[in-house]
Amino acid sequence: MNTIHDMGGMHGFGAIDAERDEPPFHEAWEGRAGGILEVMTFPAGFTVDRFRYLRETLRPDLYLTQNYYEQWIYIAEQLLLESGMVSAEELARGAARSAKRTDAIRADAVWGFLHDRTHSGRDLDSAPRFVIGQRVRARTMQPTGHTRLPRYARGKTGSIVSHHGAHVLPDASAHGKGDRPQHLYAVRFAARELWGEDANPRDSVHLDLWESYLEPA
Amino acid sequence: MTQHSHAHDHDHDLAHHHDIHSELPSDPALRVKALESLLTEKGLVDPAAIDAWIEVYESKIGPRNGAKVVAKAWVDPAYKERLLRDGSNAIHELDFHGRQGQHIVAVENTPDVHNLVVCTLCSCYPLSVLGLPPAWYKSAPYRSRAVIDPRGVLKEFGLELPDHVKIRVWDSTAEIRYLVLPERPAGTERLSEEQLAALVTRDSMIGVGKVAAK
């Protein structure tokens, strides 16, 4: 979706405020918010792509002004509500209306849970459509759902740098449509192709793009 | 079915998110406390598991992991070759697995090439080797500017690259995570792998800094 999260190439956000010796969390509640969204019981079929999509549904003004972990609370609330695991009434009242479940991840399972080997790579029988070095154009498209093709690359021409194998397609996975794996490629775009003649001719930007995002150039 | 709804049928779940802000505490600390207590009551989260998760990222998984990878690549040419050819497996050799670490590509800085990693769309970061990302990495200024103005961004981090250096920006749009292999600083020939690891900074592995010999 074309909203504020897709901010590559925008102007106006000012200088980068890099803090020295920054702690992992600035306030205790940030860690609680992060932890909830990592070790809570997830609804069936929940994916990292759904997580990212839900963050994108945050109102643009709040996306820009809310603390990062406050946005995680929003994501947790949204996924609990949409899955029916928590009702709006329960959330508003802060009191449960259902019996307590007993299958939440326990503390001694967290390390193993964080180190499970699940990943987005998938086997795919079809041969990759593109080869290393081939010129490709990122499609011009405006999906209203989740996608990982940023606006700044759409319609631009680059070349295939590497093939990562096949991976889960976020555009499908974010919307409950399964993995629908596709070949995934690293694509190099010259900075001048993306940004025009003022860009440094030596510089380039690389994006990992799924096959359906690309067409031969 | 109207034409409009038909056209958007494939995105049936769009814009159905719940507008709950008016009913919830505006203070995030209170809001997260209420959520944790509700989820605990429903048995959907164990507070001790949240404690354990926090402890992992406060004290167990951080940029020291990545620094060990870099130092090993500096002293062991065969390891460096494996790291650049198949980053995931070379990093798994050191037993660094886990979240956002199953597909890692290491990109090498040289006197002629400088790599810089960003996630313009959210905050993707190689957690298994660098821990949690710093706030600036997740911020609008960095995400918006790293792709269009990498040299200006680097200058803000105190790094002014000669004009002949090629900058390669890596926008982490998929589940591939990028780790920059920084240049080994001159004058460190006598240092052990452990001493070298102590020099490697988080910023150098994102690409916004160089490693100094101290």
C-alpha cells in the first residue's frame, strides 16, 4: 500500500539522531511491548508479513509520531482483535471474558523459540525466469495491500546480481493466501536511474525483489 | 456487488483495522501494562517469558556476535571466503542462529567499495548477529535518506568517502539480511582474533562507520 511506511527517497525528515551507547530499551515498557509481540500465543496462520502489514495500517500521522514499540502494541492489539482471540470489549475493559489457556510459551522455551530454524526459503520446481546479469524493470504497480516493492524502484531498470532461491511471497502471505513462493533476486539499480543526473554515477541501490515484481527490460 | 468492491475483492481484509485509540490509555506504558495483564489473564502470554525475551536481547544477543564473525573473517582467509560465498552457513558455523538470521549475505568493504544497509519499508535488521536495531536505524530520517543520499548520511556519521569509492546501498526488502564486512584497519597485524573482535563496532557492520585501530 502506498502509505507513509514506504519512505525511501523522501525529503524533510531532518538529521539522523544517533544516540551514543544506546540501551536496547529506553523505558521498561518498551521491552514489555517487544516481548509480548514475540512470545505471545499467535493466531493460526500469523506471519511476519501480516505483522508488517498491520504496522502499515497505522494512521500515517501516528506512524511518524509514535514510539516504535508503541506501534508494536498497536500491532498486537490489531492481530488479537482480527483473530477474535481478544474482543474489543475485553481490550477496553482490561478484563478477560474467557477461560484461561495453558499453552503460552514458557520462559525456559524462549531461547529455543528464538533459535528455531523456520525461514522463508521454499522449494520450487519451476526454473528461475531471470539470469544473473540480465536487465530487468521493476513493474509499475500500486497494490493496495502489502508489498515489498518500494515506490522509488517501480518502473526503474536494473540488473540481476544474484538469485536467492525461492521465498514466501509477502504480498500473499500478509493476506492469508499462503506462501505462494517465487524466485527472489537481488537487483542492482544505478543511483542515477533511481534519482536522476544529480546522483553520484558510482553509487547504486540493491533491492531483493520477487519474480512477479520484475519484467525483462 | 458494486464495481468498486469487486475491483478490491482480492484485498478483502484491507482497511478493516479497528479504530480503538479513543478507548485505550494514551500513555503507552499504561497501554502495554493493560495489554500484558489481559493476555496473562487469558493465558495468551507468560510474563516470565517476556522477562526471558528481554534478557536475551539485553545481555545475550548483540553486536558482539557479529564482531566475532568479522574478526574471524579477518584472520582466517578460508572462513572469509565461506562467509562471502554463503553468509548464512558461515555464521551458523559460529552457532549464531535465530530470528532474522536464517538468510544472511555478507558484503565486503574494500578501498573501492563501501556497503551500507537500510530497510526503507520497516526495520529489518540481522538480529542474530547484531541484536536489536538502534532507534536511528528505525527512524524516518535514516530510512528515507540512506537510499537517496548515502553520502550525506555517512557524513553525518563522520564518514566522508573519497569520490572514487562506489557506494552500494542494500535495502532489506525481503528476508535476506545484510552484514557489512568492514575493512581491517592498518596497524592491527599483531592483534589476536579476540582483540580484533573488540575493535569491531555495530555501526561498521551496518556500514555507517569504519573500524578504527584505536
